[in-house]
Amino acid sequence: MVRARRGSAHLPRLLRNPGRLVAFSDAVFAIAVTLLVLEIQPPEDFGHLLSGLGDLWPSYLAYVMSFLNIGQVWVNHHVMFDSVRHVDRAILFLNTVLLMVIGFLPFSTSLLAGALRADDGVGTAIVFYGTTLFAAAVLFNLIWAHLRRGGLLEPTLEPASARSIGRRFAVALVWIGIGIVIGAFVPFAGVVIIAAFTPAYYLPIRGEYG
């Protein structure tokens, strides 16, 4: 832990190593992806098992989307915290709220799968699902902005690299926002847009290499 001076009143700011934050975050990500499979319930009619399994396609789709979404959030969380030297109390709080949103994704996934199965309320479900992802993107941007302003990043991270990472996080807000708006009126188009967001965010960021 490091004590730093902050503000005109020279109030001490306690800085911590990010190791425990990252370890706790990894545990929450792992639990969240594990909970996703609980939404998929086996068919009750084993006399028509094959068709029953086929009827579960909305659950499979929602499961794959959410597993890969949480996966890319985990990847980009590592990209972000690989560049962090210290964390303060504000980062601990913002990261906790981010993990709370990630922990909520299994419910959003179940809601989307149920709407697709019922072929009713899909627009509302995709807006709800997309809003959960949008909240995570907002928190990513808030965390990164605070890390930069607070001087908490590794000194070896070049300003151009920090800007590249920040731009990637900012684009997520626009991308998911478009998916939410379109999904409200054309639900399956919204699903496609949000699904396409996932592989794009597995691509490396130029700034992460310094």
C-alpha cells in the first residue's frame, strides 16, 4: 500500500496493489459464466427428446452470446488492469459495481431466452439485455477515465496507448447503444448487432502492446 497526497488540502490517498482486485474479479467472472448454464433445462418429454432438444435453441443462443460476452469483458478487464500500477478506493467501488452488473447477466440471459422461446416480448428482452451490457461499458469507461486522471497507470504506458484503449472502450457505448435502439423496433436485428459486438471486442487493441 502507498500513501499519496491529493488535492489542495493534501489529504492522504491510500493506494493499493491491484492484485486482489483482479483475483476477486476473476472469481466473479468464473461464477457468472457457470451460472449461465442453469438457465438451460432439459425437455420434460423424453419420448420426443430430439425435437425437445431442438426447441431449446433460444437457450443455446442466449447461452453462447452471454458466455462469449462475459469472456470478452474478462479479456478487456485484463487489458485494462495489466496497465494499472495502483488502485484507490474509487476504483475498488467502481469495479465492484461492474462485477455486480456482470453477476446480473445470467438473469438477463434467462429473460432473453424465455422471450425468444415464447416469441413474445423479444424487443423488451433485447433492450433489457443490451442495457445490462451498456451499463458494463459505462463502468469500463468510468474506471479507465479515473485511472488516467488519477495517475494510477503504469508509467511505462505511453499516452498514445492509453488513448487507444480508451477509444475501444468508448466505441462500445455507441455499438451497444445502437443495438439497443434497433432491437427495440427490430428485435432480431438488435440481437445480431449485439452478437457481432462480441467477436469484435476479442480483437487486440493496439495500445495494449505499448
